[in-house]
Amino acid sequence: MLWIHTPLPAGAVAELGRREGVGPVVAELLLRAGHGDPGAAQGFLRADLSRLEDPFLVANIVPAVARLKAAIERRERIVVLGDYDVDGVSSTALLVLVLRRFGLDPTFVVPRRSEDGYGLSRSAIDRALEVGNPGLFIALDCGTNSHEEVAYLVGRGIDVLVVDHHRSKDRPLGQGLLVNPHVNGAAEGALQPAWQNLCTVGLVFKLMHGLLKQLRLENHPVAARVKLKDHLDLVAMGTIADLVPLLGENRILARHGLRMLQETARPGLRALMEVSGISATQMIQPVDISFRMGPRINASGRLADAALSVDLLLSEDLRFCRETAQQLDAFNRERQDIERKITEDAERMIEELYLEDPGIVLFSEAWHPGVVGIVAGRVTRHYNRPCIVLGNEGDMAKGSGRSVDGVNLVEILGSCPEGLSSWGGHPMAVGVSLPKTELEAFRGRFAAAVRAHVGSGLTAAKLTLSAWLRPDQISEALMDELEALHPYGQANPEPVFGLAGVVLRRRPEVFKERHFRFWVEEARGRSLGGVAWKMADRLPPTGAPLDLAVKLNWNFFNDRRTLQMELIDWRPAAS
């Protein structure tokens, strides 16, 4: 792994620290992240809800609010179809909860991955319409590219509202009403608005904000009693799990949403935290959503029916919530077993057949299409190149792709769409479906497209250091300062610090055969503990000068909080 650190001008770091009242480490991190200007630094550090922009600035929110207002006045029947991932599930729960406060009782449907495929499919629509046509059909986290499906609904006399953040592959929807900043965003060359990169649950939050704002102007008796802030726990769940940039309004919503999640009274979320091993006394971090709560919600959509997860978020029944959370936990354990086997197969396949490909496409008849997205993420990180992993679904190969920094998968697939039955998603994550007969041809086109996109840019994995620290600088006071930079996530990565010339006096202690603990002693004799995950096959030596690359976090155990280093990499000390 290649370590990279670009020193910054000491004067600029000191000036930023004086101006913003922060220490040198935080000042360096702000400057390195591009928040050096006074307005940028203040906006980043003071991520207050008051900084959220007027919801009516988002294209099509005005007519969308008007249509919802009419539905409330007429007591119309509404059907909500949300995607089966965390963003779709939390979006559906948020919309249903707010509309219920106004006397509506929306029916919600979640596509069944094995039966309906992804998004706004005809089979999912027909299932949603089994009890008759609603006055309004709302698609969440899908539908931007569903021209035929929206036309089908409109042809049946149903009004359609699509709230989505996926990119348009060719042209905007010709029918229905679309709220999607990536389709109807800022004019070319204009400054990107703070809400440009909201995921769907963030857009639903904006839509509900607009609805409440309008109804309060009209003195609606319910609107004043609805506190949208109370739903930020759901917004944080979808925003963090969907890997959208945690900047601008995403950062504001996630930061405050994590605090609401910490205190949430929702029985479903409380039960989910319990089965996820999250203590009620610990500070909830984005990783708790990304690696604990989120995968359990996703597991229902991958292996069963994601409507179960929506029911969990909506329910007030304690017994139902505990039983459902345990069911999701069981699904997740099953998913982990399947994923572990597929990952082993995928890595073996790459080593034997595709190690030289700049972009990798993998397929096996034995792989479950509902789990391959997780595998794609793992092999992408392992081999530091874009990977698409496909599972078996009849005559089709269906799955997901994940990318690395600097490689936009939407652009890549847009340059080689031949033979694909469907595709779409984000720059870092896409869904793909194609006939098995097209696999070999697509594999070649994808590799060529990645090569054309990056040239020789894909090399060994790089590790960018945020700052070099001395062990004596690592303290609870520094952790308190770093809190101002939270939450970490996409486009606001957790800082990695370098420690130079460290000598380990105690032999690292291996546990569970795959991990190890280590200890660093600073000049005054204080010992700092750390952990290295899945690195037991690469133990650092004792008694020799080493450079360590670490993250700093809190370890919560037995209701106690201790500072802990997380080892990312080590090397013999640079001369």
C-alpha cells in the first residue's frame, strides 16, 4: 500500500486555527478537506438545521406539495412503492408516518427482489394495484428511468409522483411528476446547491418540509403539531447507508439524525439496535448504521421481503418489533454465510482468470443475486478496481457493481450499454442485468471502458494520511475536538493519522485467530491501546521502529468508554 501525505503550509494551518478557534490538528484537517475559507469552515463546523435551504428551491417540490395537499383535502387513497434498500425503506416509513398524521392511510409496497426485480417494475405495480386504482401513486428511490411503467400508470388514470436520486440514463420522464435534483438540478455552470446530493429519504424530508410549511401558512390544525425533526433518525439511516456525500445538507441531516437516533423512542429501531449489539449508552456512529443496523434491514430485501423492515419502522407493538428484529438478524446471519462463500469463490476466480483486467465482471450460476452487491464491495476494495458481480436468475445474470475513487460507474456503463437489459445507480454503486449470452462480450466492453476512462491510473491501493501525530497528542481532548468533524462518510472520510518511528515493546496479542491488539507507549509512559482487524497474518515486529497508520475512535464496553486506535497499515519506519 502506497502512503501519501502532502504537507500543508504551517502558516495557513495556524491562521485557520486562530480564526475558527480550533486546534492545529482540526485546522489541518479542515484545510486539507477544502474548508479553509471562512464561510466554508463555518458552514462545515456549524452544521445547524437552520442552515437547511428553503425546500421549494428543489425543482418540482411546489407541484408535488400541491398534489399531496389535494390528496389530504380529498382523503384520497395513496399507494407508495419504495425500493428495498435502507434508503427506500426509510423513505417509505417517513412518508407514510407523516401522511398518517393528516388522516391518510397510504398502502405501501416494496418490490420483491426475486419476483419483481429492481424498482418500478410492472409486476410490483400490478401487485400494488390488486385492490384497485389509487388516486396517487408515489415511487420512492426508483422510477427516474421507468418511462413505460409510469406511462402504464398514467394510462390507468392514476397520478404519479416519483421521488428519486438516481441518474437519468437518457431523457427525463415524459409523464408524471419527478423530484430528482440530478435530473432537474442547477443549471450547467451554476454553483451546486447544498441539497444537490440528497438521497431519496433526504428528498422526502424536503418534500414533507414543504408540505408542512404550506399547510402551516394556511393554518391547518395538524401541521403545527407535526415535528419533522423527530423523524431525522430515519433520514440519518437512509443517508448514511446509501453512501451519498456527507457534505452540504446531507451532513446537516445525518449529524442531527444521529443524535435523534441515539434518543429514538421507535420500538422498531430500539429492537434493531439491540439485536445489532448497539448499547443504549454508546454514541451511535455512521459505522453502526453501515455495518450493523443497515445490513439487517437490507437482508430482508435480499433474502425475503423488505416490507418486513418497513413494518418494523412503523410499528408501535413492542413484541412484534422484538420478534421482527430477531428475524432480520437471522436473515443477516444467513446472508453473511452466503456472502462469505461467494467472496471466496469470487477472489479465487479473479486470481485465476481476471487479475489483469482493469475492470472486473464476475458471474456464477451458483451465486444468489441478492447478496452479490456486498461481494462486489469486498472484491472492489481488495483489488482496488471496479467490479461487477452477477448472480443467476433464469436466463439472466443480475447483480451489482462497486467502484473506487475517481471511477464513475454511471459514466463507464453509459459508454458500453450494449447488451444490457437494465442498469442504473450512482457513480460508486450500480445495478446491472443482462442475458447470460451477453456476458463474455460485456466483460470485454467493461474492461475496455474502464481502461479508456482511467488509462494507467489504477495502480496499487493508496493510503492518504490526513496528518502525522505524536503519540502524546492522542488524547480525549483531541477526540473531543475531532467531534466537530463528524459524521464521517462518503466525501468526508474518517481521518487516518500517521505515527512515525513507534517501537512496540509488547508483542501484539492475537484474538479470534484473525485480529490482534497492540500497545504503544508514549514518552511519559502512558500506554495507548489499539486493535487491528483481520491482520493477524501480518503481525508487526516488536523492538523495531515502525510507522503506523491509524484511525482514532471510542471503544464502548461494559458501559465504559476508552480511546482506541484502529490500525489500518504499518511499515518499517521511514529513514
